[in-house]
Amino acid sequence: MKIAAVIAAGGTGTRIGARVPKQFLELGGEPVLLRTLSGILAIEDVRQVVIALPAAHLLTARRLLERRSWRAPVACVRGGATRQESVHRAVDRTASSADLILVHDAVRPLCDRATMERVIAAAWETGGAVPALPATETIQRVSRAGRILKSPPRDELYAIQTPQGFRADVLRGALARARRAGFAGTDESSVVRWAGHAVRVVEGSPANIKITRPIDLEIAEVLAGGSRGRGEPRIGHGLDYHRLVSGRKLILGGVEIPFDKGLLGHSDADALSHAVCDALLGAAGLGDIGHHFSDRDPAHRDRPSLQFLAEVRRMLDAAGWTIRNVDATVLAEQPRLAPYRDEMSRRMAAALGLDPGQVNVKATTTEGLGAEGRGEAISAQAVALIERAGDARG
């Protein structure tokens, strides 16, 4: 599935009392907008992001985006006079090939992956979906004079969050019809419902707060510090095996090693690079190499695994992680790998955008034990340490 994401970033900071728009305020040492963007891009099927901002803030946003590389294209567009018009302009910039469009508030930086995945699954099935939480307090309709007019049943009331997800044709059509008719909705789901489409409600997250008032930012700081905040490094472990066969090149750490056998696999079967990929993906909570680089995908046939490492680095960048170091061990009875270890370190470090000293490679035998000891296979293990990008220390 191809997903395009639209981020509505039209805030001015008035209600929060800041001199800069709330999407540019820092949360845990990182601008709110970048945290929100990192969260959206952690969803692998998101192929494009378009951010709608007031014209006065386009340059600031673009400069922020240049701080790191992103896994998918990220563009900024000038918003309109209303949120609906801003979203419409951003949707117009999304690729026509998108199957699904997510619309997310720039100032909801703590939305978790599970909530987004629930929205995506329900939107694809139904046509539209929103995350929501049931009301926990009595909600009253009140007149401008301050008198209670009506008490709606609380079990029918939900607080709607973002991201809201829609099949691309449903959202495009609804926004176009609303523009022609002059209809103004309170959010995207209200426009889609007005256009006659069903919208499903899925479980939201209490942590998916919208930063509107000063206290919201304080709460977000606490939540960020507890789950993905500062000073919390993450460790991942990777393990990979490949059988040795005749007629294949032996590639380890991107280095071709003279030997009469090579490793069997769909790609170049570089067990060392694969183990490092898995260690990094595991540390960041981004799945595993099989999920991202399936051996059933013809595009990966005979592909150099150093390219996988480079893509994993971009995934971590997009999710807001910085790699601190990698330590890896190759288990092989033959050939002798010591002469090639430094070059393996250099090549993998280059693919990951790291200094060679941040990638350590060791090699050992199994004293004749197991498939490695019998010369039937080579395996590799790796451990990686990562930190939040805003917390990394040079």
C-alpha cells in the first residue's frame, strides 16, 4: 500500500502564549514538528509527506527539515485561510499513485505506531477512519450566556484525534465537493461524512495529546521523558546465518573475500551486513530485515547488502534516532577473515554515515563445532547502540 501523509501545521502560537508557532517549540530538545514527522515516517508504507504551513513560516520549516535526511520526500506548501483549505492544498500536492492519505496535526508529536496502524487498517477497509477516546466527563451544550442547553448522552461522545485516514479517492472527492459547495467542516472526517462516506472510529491513545496550551507542552514533556525521551539509549541485537555453496561470491561487510564458496541468499547474502541491519532495526523498534527487504521481492535479487544498511540508516534518521556504535562478530572456520576486518568496518561505516571507529568487526571460529565449524555455513551477530537524535553527544 502506498500512503501519503499530510501534516496540518497552521498554528500561530497565540493560545500557548509563545513568540513562535507551537509546532516549532521544543519538546525534549527537538522541535515538535520534527517529532511529529519522525513518528509518521516510522510507518514504512508512508511514501510522501506534505506539510501545510502559513506562508510566513515556510522558510523556518524548510530550514528545520534540512537538519537531517528523511526516508521519504517531504515537501512544504503554503496553507490557506482555514485548516480545511490548507489540507486541501496539501492533498493536491500528494502523488496520484497514493492509495491512502493520512491527515495529522503537527502538534500531536506523541502518537504511537499502534494507533496509526489501527487507523490505516480501518481506513483501507471502510474508506475512512479516525482515532478517538470516549468522553470521561459530562459534556454539556452551553449557550453564549453561560446556560446549559442540553446534556448529550456521554456514551455517544468521543474526543476525535489524528491522524485521520482515508482512501485517497474518498478524501480528494470530498474536499473538492466541499470547496464547490462552500461547506466548512470541523475536521476532515466531518467533510468526508458530509460527502456521504462512512467513517469508522478506532481506539485512540491518551498520550496522543494536542499541544494547544502551556500545560499541554508540560504534559508532553513528561510523556516524552517516560517513553521516548532524553537520556534513554536503546540497544538492539542482530543474528544472521547463510549456507556456504559453490558458485557464489563470498561477501561480508561489503567486502568480496577470495574463497571457493560463497553464501547462498536472495541478495548478495552478506550475513554480516544483515546482522547489523537487524540490530539497528531492533534497537529502533522498526521490525526486522525480512519485513523491509523481503527475499520474495525481485527488486532485492543479488542486491548489495550495503544498500540495505544505507536504507536502514535513513529509516532511523526519519524516526529520530542517531547511531552511536555497532559491534559485530563473524563466526567462520574458513576463510581467514582477519586481513579484511578493517575494510569491512570502513565500508559498513560509510554506508551508515558513521566514522569507521563507530563500527567494530571481529571474527572467530567455533573450534570445529556446528555448521560453521564444519564449513557448511557462516553466521554473524551484531549489537547496536542508538540514541534520540536530540540527545546524541559528539
